[in-house]
Amino acid sequence: MTTSNIDRAQAYVEYSNAHDVARILPLFAENAVYTSSRVGDYNGPQAIGDMMAGFFAGFPDVHWAVDKYWPIAGNGVEFNFVMTATAAATRNSINRPGIERIFFTNDGLISRIEVEA
């Protein structure tokens, strides 16, 4: 059985919901790029992992709900999400929809993530 890009995207969201940076980082290609309308741009797994660890610390209950994933051009997967979280510093609740696109290398690693929230 082969793993599809949709399966890979689902695993990425599952690990993100578990705040498991150690399981997320091996999913990225060496030259991966993460770009988000909310948190900025990050290049390479180390920078992406550092951003994620800080984000999870700032929002310790963050969770992304996704109903459906679909394939897109460029070896990608797209999905809509609703992010819920509580800011650790202020205790303010967040409930925000967004869209995410994850692009994969031919070897199944994440080459690019684009988040619009």
C-alpha cells in the first residue's frame, strides 16, 4: 500500500494537533518553506520547527479541525480548517477559519506550506 499525499497531509495535521514537533520535522524536505498570513515566512525545517514550538507554547490548546482534503496541481493537497485556541498570555479565545496548501516532493516530503487565515 502506498501513502498518498492526502494521507501525508492528514498525518501532518494530526501531529500538529498533538503539538508533536519531533514527529512533524521529519516530514519536511531540507529546503522546505512555510509561509503564513499570520506567522510569516520560514525557511528550512529548523526554522519551521522553532516557529511551531513557540506557537504551541503560546497557544497550548491549539487545534485545527479539517473536514475534507483534496488534491491540487503541483503535487499538493488543499484543505479548509477552523483553528481554535486560547492565548496563554491573555487567555483570549480564538476561533478562526483558514485555508492551507501543502506541497510535496516526489519522495513524499513537504516542500512548501501556504496558510491563509
